[in-house]
Amino acid sequence: MTEVTDPLDQQVWNFVYAYDAAYGRAAQAVGLSAAQACLLEHLTGGGRSMGELAVELLCDASNVTQLVSRLEARGLVARVPDPADRRVKRVSITAAGHRVSHAVRRAFDFPSERLGRLTEHERRQLSELLAKALAPG
């Protein structure tokens, strides 16, 4: 692992690590892994194919299959053949899955707690700077 020497790089790393850890704790509070909670979050906007989920979650299709199988066993998602191509499986979130996903969001207080430390002016500044840093090249 490369040592981070720029203080800003280290701060960004620390923020990302703290954010991820807090998300993991929020997921764990409702009995999910962070990956399972993330998959549910991706489904709140509508169903996806297994392949689409693999691309969105940046993981191997076999990992998505495992995640979906575990969530399906708990009644949080449903897997059905795609009406346009029955070889493709579509995954959708169930009512129970929505409830669990909302519980994760409620338990995930990191953004509001940390950003709540900033003044309104500081929040606007940070928002503008993040937009600039995250804009496509």
C-alpha cells in the first residue's frame, strides 16, 4: 500500500473510510452486509437485471447472484424472468425490502451528523468544491 503524503489526500481517504464504516454499521444494525444494503438501495428506483446490478455495483455476476439469493431468502427481493428475454433474470425490491432499506437509511446518520457540523455557508462551499472535483474530466 502506498503511503499518503498529501494532507488533503489523507483527509479524503479518512472521510471515505469513515463513511464506508458508518454505512457498514447502519447495514449491520438491520442484519445486512454493506453490499446487501447497497444492492437494495440500487433497487429502490426500480427493478434491474442481474447483469445491470453487476455493472452498477462494480462486482462479478457471481457475487450479485450470492447477494440476491441471500436477500431473496429473506423476502427482501424477488427474482423473475424478464418478459422480453426469459433467459434474463430481473430483480425487484419487495415491500419488506423497502422497509429494510429505509431502516438502513435511518440508521446511516454519518452524512447528516458530520455535515451538520458545518455552517450553511461552509455546506455551500463544500457542495461547490465537490461538484467541481467530481465533474467529468
